Amino acid sequence: MRGYSQHIVERNAQADPDNLGVLLGKLCIHLKYPASEVAKQLGISRQAVYHYFLGRVKPQKDREIQIIELIHKLKTF
């Protein structure tokens, strides 16, 4: 499994840690969990996943529940 680029890692570290998408990104980066898997599980594009990870876009309310469930799943990964 490949890790994330240095650019993604640095930008995620600088992003707002209270943003749910950024939190998901921190966890995925730490676990080296692929953005493509996140995209598949959330039913969104990889580009949208990276926007979440970098805090560029806040997840919509309906997506927040899915992200919380995924975070809980990944914490047991």
C-alpha cells in the first residue's frame, strides 16, 4: 500500500483539526488507508476526498454520518 504525497501530508497537518474531513484525512494518512477506498465507501470522487482531507470543503450534513462511521471503522483497522 502506497502512502500519501508529502504535499498532502503537509497540507493536512496545517488544516483545521476540527474539520471532520481533515480528521478523516489524518487517520487515513496515519494508516496509509487509500483515498480511493474512502471515495468508494462514501460514494464520492477521489478529488472530493482530497478536498476533505485538506479542509478545502466541509462535508455536507448527510455525508458527516458516513464519515463518522468510517472513522470508527478505521480506528479498529
